[in-house]
Amino acid sequence: MKIVDVNEFYSPTGGGVRTYLDRKMSILAQRGHELIVVAPGREDSEEERPGGGRIVYRRSPGMPFDKNYGLFWDAAPIHALLDRFDPDVVECSSPWRPAWIVADWPGRAMKSYFFHGDNLEAYPKIYLERFASGERIERAFGWYDRYMTRFLARFDTVLTNGPALARRLRARHVRVDAAMTLGIERRHFSPTLRDPAVRAELLAQCDLPPSAHLLLGIGRHHREKQWPLVIDAVQRAGATLPIGLVLFGQGLATKMLEKHVGDSPHIRLFRPVYDRSRLARIMASTDALIHGASAEPFGLVAYEALASGAPMIVPDEGGAFEASAPAYAESFRAKDVVSCAEAIIRFFARDQTAMRTAAADAAARVRSDEDHAEALVAHYEGVIAAKRV
């Protein structure tokens, strides 16, 4: 099977999308399939990957607010590439110009729209939450869902990256044919990597002894991640319990978070860890992952932590909640500081050994990115067969 992904969010300096597509390209190549990514670039160029697959850049204007990414506008160069490659499947995940470029291409391929996020949840409902309820914001932005409905009608299949996003979109009457849950590169993570020395070192950097509790937060510094809520909740719970919090990440809100933490000795901000082995050891050595984002469609960090045998404290909505279970997790009302603090206190009142044992048992069942790729190909084969009929 040959798949072409017309993707505005792929960039050599990008993050999650680039990681997902590079890994997917390798997995598909190992199974005899080919993935070609068509992405905006500063100039026309092509890269053939040694293990199979290809990245084709077409010169495009940069994104106004993030020069790491570009924007497609002209359909002709994209249609010419699709004619040249003659794929079995064309994927698209941008709801703007690329969706219409792919929909208008007259080729034979099956067309797939893949939701990797929800702009309504990530932007208006985050930035306007101080002024209106979520329901009112959804009504005000109903035009956006109606807009998507028009181009989605021209695709053969519409997918999401997990059940949380599928439920959210369907509740707004947006078409979703299947939830194609993502997976993680599971080989990096294991409960056996737990290291008391790593735990003690992190607690020491929080000015706490090994007998204290250690919470771990991982994610970019962006408003949707709700890190101020997590920080405030940890400080509330820390009034009665010795708790250290280490946050790994960076982003537009880094300076704001540094001011929010202030001179608290028990909360530390660190830059992201890109070494997968080191990250896995940190995850396995924490007492719990704590997550604040309720808008995320897929809880990548939560699943990586679970694969490391780490219990978790998560909001009761979103992708991270999908990774949780009562045996090894506590949940709190999304966007509620007091509820989050109460969940932290409940968590540390429980039997820590029992929760870690339950998390370690669940680690082996975490879905891998290979599972995801195989399920995706099987779905596409079914849609193609039905289309032929």
C-alpha cells in the first residue's frame, strides 16, 4: 500500500507530528508499505529515508506565529505530486486549505481525514473560558463544526487518534467513522528501570529527602497544559505532605511559569529530556505522573508513564484520563485546583506498593505504535475494498 500524507504540521524542527510520522514511516516500510509525506518547506526538496519512505517539501509561506511550520495554499503543486505518486490512500489532518486541496484532487486514491486534535477545544475553549461556559463557546463557534462538515463529506473515511477525541467530536455532531488509537514506542519504557538513586536525586533538587513524595509533569509550556493549576494544587497539598514536583518542558509560557513557581523550593522546572533512555528512567523512578490538560485528544505522556510502571493523577476528561484506571490512578475535576489538590492527598493516602504493582501489570498492555500502524492499514484496506464494491 502506498500512502501520501499531505501534512502542514510536519517540520524538521517540529515535535510530536514529526516523531509520529517518522516512526510510522519506518514501521510501514518494514511491512512492505510506503509512506510519503508532503510538507511545506523553504524550498522544493526531497529526502529518501534509508529504511523506506520519503519526505517531499514544497516551497510555501511560513506560518505567521511559528516559523518552524509552513502553510499550503496553491493546489497545483500538490495535485501534481499526487498524480506523480498515484497513491492508494491520501491522508490529511489540517482543517484549512490542505483539506480542500485533497478533497478536490480527482485521483483514484481513497481519501482519509485524520483528526489529531481539536482546534475548538485547544484555543477558543481555553482562551475564552474566563468569559463564558464551554457550552456557550461551542454554540458561538458552531460555524467551525459546520465548516468541517462540508469538507469531511468529501472524504472516504474520517478518523481520530483516540476515543476521547471521537466522543468530543461526535457530541458536536462532527463525523467520525473510527477511533484509530495511537500507540507509543514501547521498547524504551519499562517498570524495571525504576532507580531509587534517580528518585533521590530529583527529590534533593526539590530540597526534600528520599522519604518525601515525588510528582512528575511532562509537557510543553502552553496554556492548554494547565501547569499553573498543577503547581497551585501541589502547593495546596504540600501544606500537609512533603511533596516535590519536577516539570520537564519549555514553550511560550515558560517565563510565566517561572514567575508562578516563584521561590518555592519544592517545585523545579527543567528543560525537556530528549534522550529516551534517560526519560524512561525518570518516569519509572517517580511516584506518580501528574497531568493537568483535559483538552488533549491522546495522552502520549500518560501512556509512556504507564509503560514505565508509574501511577498517575489526571483530570477526568481527555486523553490522559483514557490511560488511567482506579487501581493505579486518582482523577480530579478538570480545571479545578481544589479537586486536584484533594486527588493528590487521596493518592498518597493509598497503598503505594499496590498502586505501583497495578501500574506495572498494566504496562505490558499499553498499545504500541506498531499496533496502531497495523490497525490503520487494516482499516484502510477495508475502506478500499468497500469503495471498489
